[in-house]
Amino acid sequence: MEDKTKPNQGIKLSLKNGIYVGLIASLIVGLIMGLLGWLLDIAVIGLVAGLVAGITIGPILGLNRGLGDAIKHYVLRLVLWRSGKTPFKFVPFLDYCVKLILLKKVGGGYIFIHRMLLEYFAKLGVADGNSTK
């Protein structure tokens, strides 16, 4: 288990893990189905079934083992950026907040330097002026 020391390191590891699991599962399932078809003397049907099963099961397992979380993460970042809520390059923004002593870098993440600052930002309303009280 690696220590997370860089921002987004965990989500990048999830993405890599999901892709590897999906590809390996596709290969294994496809080979097993193709081999079963070959052993039962229905090689063409076995190859087609292996291809279909590999293309179906591989991505499902990949999505379950990290790929889905990475996709959700990047879609959320895209939606927040497109709506104007966050900057596109989020890490330099957070590093700038560290320089301003608003945040503190802890491992691969960031925390507020003081609890009162966190509570102040949490009580602020959204951009249109509605408060969350």
C-alpha cells in the first residue's frame, strides 16, 4: 500500500487499477469461453461467445474495481468547472491557498488551517445570495 503524497494520487491509482482489472478480466473470460468452445467442437461459437463475454464482463469488473470511481471523479470536476464553481486546474488553486495560509497540505490532501475558517466558509451562501442557514 503506497502512501498518498500527491494530490489525485488515489484517484489515479483507482483509474489504473480499474483499467488493468478490466483488461485482464476481458482476456481471461474470452480465453476461457473460446477454449470451452474449442473443446466442445464448436470453435466458431466459442470464439464469438468468448469475444462477447470478454467485451461484456471485462468493463463491468473494471468499473467495479476503480474505473467507475475515477469516471465519477472526473465528471464531477468537469461539471463543477463548467458551472463556474471551481477552477479547471484545481491543484494550483489549492497550493495558492496553502501559500495564503488558508489551507494546510497533509499528505496528498488539504485541510483548513483553523476550524473557525472552515465553519465560516460553510456558512456562506451560494453565489446567488441564498444562505444555507
